[in-house]
Amino acid sequence: MTGPLHSGAVVDSLGSDLRSAGYTTDGVAELLGADAGAAFSRGLWWSALRVTERVSPRQQRLAVLVRLFLLGTDEPRDRVELALPGADVDVLADNGVLEHGQGGTVRAVLDIRPTSDGADDFLVVSDQDAALRAGPVRHDHVLGIGGASVSLAHAVVRRRVGRALDLGTGCGIQALHLNAHCDEIVATDTNERALALAAATARLNGMTWDLRRGSLFEPVAGERFDLIVSNPPFVVGTGALDYIYRDSGMAGDALCQRLIEQAAEYLAPGGTAQIMANWIVRDPENWQERVGGWVSGTGLHAWVVQREFADPVSYVSLWTSDAGESPEQAAQRGGRWLDWFDAEGIAGVGMGMVTLRAPRTGEMRPPEHVLEAITGSDEALTGPEVEAFFARREYLHDTSDSELLAAKLSTAPVFLEEQSLPGEQGWQVVGAAVRRPGGPAAVIGVDEVSRALFAGCRGEVPLGTLVELLAAHHGVDADALAAAAMPVVREAIGRGILYQAE
């Protein structure tokens, strides 16, 4: 092999040098300080560069590594040799980690970045993004830690499983997090450079993954997995293959469609697939039609969440600015792209996550599909919320209305939010809702009766008893009130606002 970091010995010596220099998330944060660190996290490099140029001699080694691998600066060779004493600079250049510049300087080719899951520190190897290098990125550019990969990592269900598949692994970010709760990890990609960097990421962190090259599910034909995660090249476009990290070579949203429609063949009973996806939207009022058609024939339970909708100009602008092309190149590519959107009658692109759950062995429940737009910044999907969503749907299917009326329900920690307008007699309530903070789509409108019912659900008496008390208070028939309340109760359970107390 002649690809980046093709020598295991070089990876080992590089990792040893980085660790001994304190190149960790906490080490870098302490070096930069709160203000420069916060600015750096927003993409502002100059304040971090200023800090690293003013450090004490004790911190000089770490400062050089931060400038080299995170800030993309040219560094004098002698400083790099002091910062990486166990890894020869020329050997690192031969392994595609560094390159020689003018005047005896050295600069990094790769982005080697510390990250943490809150318990452990890791190192992630990727290519430097376009902001750190002149000109467009490579055709086989390998993305590092980004918004989509972080969103997916937060949303993945972290229960212990046997086999996991990271489809389109890139530099290995998802596999890195899977390692803590999966006995066996298979990671695939069409990009040979991505697999080389994923192998380096695995080795730097003392992990072993089964890395395979190939498209879609081809590398795992005939195999089954308990968990499938994918942050694929989902960009909706003409079918050109300009940059492997974003372009699939398939026109439109065909890649995401195939992944979702084929997932059932590769999921073990009770298994979960979580796929970052983009889909074509021709009618924004009915965005669910297209992606809903994909999940309809899978035989899987599905939760489709549209986190964002982008009009064609915004969508194309996002991706043309991402690759580091010149304004002229971006304008030409963007123009052709928008012409294609116009010809296809596309109003915009939906962006979000599709979570699929295979029925367990012997499960008789018919597939259930929930498609909703959840756009609040405080309503991000998390692994516990995704797992709880499917558990609640199963509970609702398995529990009859009579069983619910006999159950003792509790209300989760929620806020009652009211909307009022000024009137002749002061403020008059015109609407109210109960919201579970942090829960995606965890809000439900309430009237006087339902808000009283929720307040009474404290896990102490059966729901039916509460309904009878409310019926007597309002002078209405208890059976009629129960029939009217059950849809609201079921929706509240589905959104995690109510739950069975036992």
C-alpha cells in the first residue's frame, strides 16, 4: 500500500507522540482557553493561532501540534521534529501525513483531531477541509467531524448489540462510537482513501474494524446486522461524481431510496437502521409523499424526521461553497445544478434522518410509519429518545383502551405553555399546550379537561378513576368523556408526556 498512513508502525509512533504531548480534547481546550476555544469551535482560527504563538515553553510542543493539525499552518521543520520526536518527518511525508514547504517548513496534509464521547478521548484522522488549503478539495477527499456526523452519532441507539454495520464510514467516526457497545463492526466505503484513514483512526484508538470496499450493501451481501448506521453521500444532484464524500454518482435521491428500500434484507430481527438522508420535495406541503413511499414496502417500522427544508438556491449554495472551488467554478457548477432542479420540477430538498426497526421474531404488529417535521434547535434526536419512541409505539399497540383506563399513568416533567390575548376583562387564554423539554415533537395541545387530566396523572390512581372524577365535576357522562379523552391520552403517551407508572 502507498496510501496515507500505510505503515502501522508509523501510526503507532505518531499516536504515541500525540498522546505524550497531551494532544487530547481537554489538553487542547486548556491550551486555547475558553474564549479562543469557543471562537475556534465556530470556525474562527485567528484567535486560536494567536494563543498558540504566546504559550510557555512547557506548552510549546502541544501548540505546534495544534497549529499543524488543526490550524493548517506552515511550521519550521525543527519545531515539528521536537513536537513529534518518535515519528520521522520524512517518513510521515512518505505516509501522506505531512508535506514539505518552502524555506524548510512543513505542513500537515491530514487533519488529526482529538474528540471525546464524554468518557473517553479519541483521535480522528481525515483530510483538511477546504478552509485550510487553497483550491478545491481532492476528488477522493475524506470528511472529518461535521454537523451531519455529529447529529447521527447523537441519535444512534447505544444499547449493546452483536453485529453493527457502518455503511459509508468515511474516516470512521460512527465506527469509533459503535466500538463501545458493539461486539463486531463492519465498516464500508467506496473510497479507498477513506478506508485507509478509517484504518488509521481505528489503530490510533486501539480498535479493530472489518473494513470493506464497495457500494451500498454489496460488501455485506447475505449478512445480517443488529444495528446499521449510515451517513452516506446523500447530496441530491445530477448524478455527477465530482466529490466522493458528497456525490453518489446516482441522479436525484436514488442512493437514499436504495438504502432505505434494501435495509430490511440486512437487519436481524429487532434490528435498527439509522440513516442520514436527503429527499426530493416537489410539494412542500406534502413532503412526506416521496420518503413515505420508500418506507411503505419495507415491512419495517419507521420514524422519518425532516429536520430542515432547503430551497434549491440555498441547497446548491451550501454544497458549492463546501468544496473550496473558485467563485467562477462554483458559479458554473451551481448554475448547471439549478437548471437541473428546474427541469425536474423540484421545489426543494428535505434533510433529516430515517430510523427503521425490524420486527422481532414472532412479532405480529403491522409496520407503523411516523413521518414528521421536527425543526426546533432544542429538539434534536438522541439515542435514548429514538429507543423510547419505538418502545412507546409498541406499548400503544399492545395496550387496549380498557387496559389504559385501568393503568396508573404519570405525567413526565413538562411545562404548561399558554397563549393569551388582551381583552375587556384582562388577559384571555386562547390556546395552551403541554411540552416535554428536550423531547423531539414532545408537545400536545390541551383544553381545560385534558390539562386537568394530565395534572391528575401522578401514578396514584387508575386513569379511569380520574376520568370519572372529571366527568362528575363537569356534569358529563363518564363513558363519553373516556371515549373523547383516549385519543389525547394515546398521543400524549406517544410523545412521552404520559407513561405507565408501574
